[in-house]
Amino acid sequence: MRRPLAAACIWIALLAVPFWLPLMGGYTDLATRALIYAIAASGLNLLLGYTGGLSFGHAAYFGLGAYGAGLCLIHVAPSLPLAILAGTVLGGIAGILIGPLVMRRKGIYFSMITIAFGQMFYFIAVRWNGLTGGEDGLTGFSRVPVQIGGHAVMLGPERFYYLVLAVFALVMAVIWQILRSPLGHGFVAVRENPTRLRFLGVAVERQIWVAFAISAFIAALAGALNALLTGFASPDNLGWQLSGSFVVICVLGGMRSVWGPFLGAAIFIVAQDYLSSITQNWMSFIGLIFILAVLFFPQGLLGFSRLKASR
Amino acid sequence: MEALLIYSAFNGLITGIFYALMALGLSLILGLNGVINFAHGTFMALGAYLAFTIEPYVGFWASLVCAPLLAVVLGLLVERWLIRPLYGRDPLFSLLLTFGLAMIMEDLIRTIWGSVGQPFALPAYLNTPLSGSLFFLTGYRLVVILITALITGGLFAALRYTRIGIRIRAGNADLETISAMGVNIYVLRAANFGIGIFLAGLAGILAAGQLGLSPSMGSSLIMPSFVAIIVGGVGSLMGSVLGGLIIGIASGLTAALYPVAQEVVIYAIMAVVLVIRPRGLLGQEGLLE
């Protein structure tokens, strides 16, 4: 009974963000960014927390989503839904292609290969100047009005927030359904006991591949939304620091929980925003968050509270 | 054209040597400590900056030894207080920890020494080309090759013939057994970590003499070192060296023929190796699979 109640409270709070956040000194775009990171981290957590694949290169798919959306707006058609779709498909396809190269690896070796492939996309974005704008990033696009029932609706910060919130709800619903399905149970089984699964006749590698591809699609979706939020796609969207940030978001919130990545993202984004406003050395503090999370909250905040409750 | 290719291949060989030294240290730490040391690149940058600072007082040759040793001191502290609590836990955590450490160290280097790149002063007699026709062959590059050959050879000999080397190799094979036989594996792992950091610091100074100093030099050299390990094969130190040289030369040649792809070619090679020979060139079959 307590869980649905807590979930309802969270959703109501999220729906009311544009009303209460400015009162607390925040701004709506900050909440939008937190939700976007929550989408990406939730997607990653499907692989990281539930399937046990330690991907440290998911910013690659996030960034490809951002570039895909931007390029679609510039070169194909000024349509918001099409841009989101294009970004998602671009990053998702990259995930499908990279998946087979990493799925046979375990543990740290898996991490190392995903880091390296992430870096590959980074260098493609930096070096392919004509298409991507190189180091400066891709600019020259913005949120175009959406056609709804014959009216052109311009998405300001609030309306865009609600669009992202709707996407977030959709992603949470999809992840929830996957985890309840045989596929999701298969993911957890891969994490817990791949040997037994193999004896039962399940193609373990294919499970990992599916999890990898789904999480890449979701990360790319978040990346496309991020490009529309900032009006900009930068090589940093593909970089290793962002990949690491996604992982630490999952760990901070709790990898064994559906809401963990959301909680982690909210804390991370607020901390990053605050730290970068008060000190130039905010990178040190973000690094410190990494270290403290590992040493003191390896179960994550949600896992931590659950551990206390069960005692 | 031929001269250009030889020149580029040689340039690539020098960069490959830096990759190889980095990959060798990473590989050692990955093997016995079971940790991907993401901060390896910043330890390398630290070694270079320390050398930059102490060189005016002690000279180039002494800084080549002292600066990596100073980096090792910090490395041992990190191993003792941050990494040791994570042994035996999910490898995710040690990787995240070194990730955070890399961010902090890079930021501190930027704060202490400035974010603008700086040249690393070499003794003048090392910086002049040896002959007119082989204009790319400076004394410094010869020194880089010689030192690396000596260090790598010495390391392999030490692993083969000294007591601690034999223990490190045995620990790679079965840590539990050598622990049961009375080897203090905590000291062994710390020593192993220190050796890895020494190699990183040395690579940093050698690279600084060639490429100059910048706070982000570590993160730009560590990624190719990962690729070197994957291409060479996890679990094989010789493979890591070989992998580093291969991708260095390939990158150097691509820089001459199609400069835009000089970084991407490294990852393309990795993808090809992963498809054709998933365990890497000299990797052991079944390790970490």
C-alpha cells in the first residue's frame, strides 16, 4: 500500500514542478535536464543494474541521439517529432551494431570495450567537421513549433518540460513492463547466474545484446531531448565524463530499483548546477561525489533506505 | 612519398611507445589488482608535471627517475586508502572510484600548473637531428626508444627471475593459493600497483618531451592504451606492448594518408580484432569471457 502512495506523491510533485521549483530558487530547465538524465540513466540501469553489463560508454548513444536530432532539424525537415525519432533511431542502431562486439565479454573487460567504443564516436564527432561542427559542436537548430490540430504550438520551457515528463513516464512504463515480463526476468537471471541459464538453453549473449540495444535506444531518446533543450549538440555529449556520470547516477540512486536512477539524476543535476555556480573547481567535487558514492553508498540511497527498513 | 611514409611510421612508433608503456602498467594493475585504473592517465600527467617542476633543480636525467617515484608515493597512498577497501567487490566500484579520482586529479593539475599547455624543456644536445637525411631522428627519440626497451626488458626479466616477479605472476594465476602459501598479497598488490604507476609516470615524462604538457594529456593517452590492451589481448603483458606499437604506427600512417581518421583508425582496428579474434592477438582464451 505504501509504494503506490509514494509513487503517486512523486508524480504529483513532478507535475507541479513549474509551480514550486521557481519558488525554491530553481528554474524549469533544470528540472527538464534532471528528467532527461533520469531517462538516460534508467535506460542504462536496465543493462547495468538488472542485466549486470557494466557499460561505461553510454554517453555515445546519448550523444548520437543529440546529433541525430540536430542534423534532422537542419537537413531533413523542421519537425520536432521527426527529430526525436531520428535521434533515437540513430543511437539505437549504433547500439544494435556495437552490441555483438561487447556481449561476450564480462565484468571489467566489458567496461573497457564500451569505454573505447564510446571514445570512437567522440572522435568521429570531433573530426567530421563538415557535418558535426567539430569541437564547437552542432548549432543552428532550435525547438520548432509543433502542429497540434491545425495550430502551431510553440514549446516554451514549461511546455517542453511537460513533453519530457510525458516521455519519462512512457519510458518508466516500458521499463516496468519489461522487468515484469519473461524478458526482464531473463535479464536478472543473466546477472545472477549465467551458467545455469546457459544449461537451461537460453542464449545468454543474445539477452545481453537485447538489453544493450534497448538501453541504447532509451539513452539516444534522452540525448535527442537534450539537444532540443539546449539547442546544441556538443562532443561532450559523447564524452567519457558523461558516461561515467550516468553510471554514478545509477549507483547513487540505487541500481536495484526502478526509481534509483531518477533519484540519482535529481541529486546529481542539482549538485552539478549548484557547484558550478559557486566554484571553478566543480569537477573536483563531482569526482568527490563519485568516490564518496562508491565508498559509502555502494547500495545507493534507495538500497540504503531499504536495507535500514528491513532490519 | 616514401620518405613521408617512413617519417610518419616513425612518428607513430614513438607515440606507440607511449601507448605501450601506459598499457603495460594498466595491464599489470588489471591482472593482479583486478582494477581498471582509469586514473592511470592522470598519474602519467602528474609524473610529467612533477618532472617539469623539479627539472630546473636536478636536471633532466634525475627528473626521469625522481618524478615517477613521487607519483608512485601518491599512487601507494591511493592504493592503500581508496582502492584496497574495494578488492573483492564488484569491479564496477573500483572503476567508478578511479573515474572520480581522474576527474579530481585533472582538475587539481589544472589549478596548480594552469590550464594552458606548456613545452617541456629538453637538454639541447638531445633535441637536434642526428643527420640531415634522417631529419626526424633526434637524439631524444633514440633515448625514448632505448629507455623503453631497457625498462620493458628489465620488467620482463624481473617478472621471470626475481622472487617478487614470480609472485606477481603466480598471483595472476591464483591469488588464493599464494595467499595460503604465506605471501602477503596486500603488500604484493601494493608493490604491483606502484610498478604500474612508475611506468605511467615515466611514460608521462617521455611523452611530455615529445608532445608538450597539458592537463588533459592523460585522458587523451589513456583511451588508446585501453585499445592497446584489447588489441594485444587481456592477460598478456607482451600483447599490451605489441598492441600499443601496432595502433601507434597505424595512427601515425593514417595521419599522413588521411589525417581526419588518425584517431578513429585505432578504434576501427579494435573492432576488427574483436570480430576476427575476440581474445586479442596474444590473449589467453576464456579469460574474462
